Amino acid sequence: MKKKFFKFLSKVNSKLLPSFTKKGVDLSKASKLQMAIFAYKLWVTKNALD
């Protein structure tokens, strides 16, 4: 159940949230909002793969 939820959430995130790697954003110069979105997407991806 948990894994299905995170897989669904990952698909929703890929549609709604921006991809910083495709835009070429340097993470050392990213704003706090960009870093928060990046960390959230990373957390969701990690839980979807477990």
C-alpha cells in the first residue's frame, strides 16, 4: 500500500513540479524553495523505490 502511494505521488510530482536537472539549475546556487522541492521529490522517489 505504501509503495503504491509513493509511486502514484511520484507520477503526480513529475507532471506538476518542475524538473531542475532538465533546466540545468546549479544546486549550490538554488533558492530555498528550489532546494525544498528537490528534497521533497528525492524523498518521494526514495520511498517509491524501497
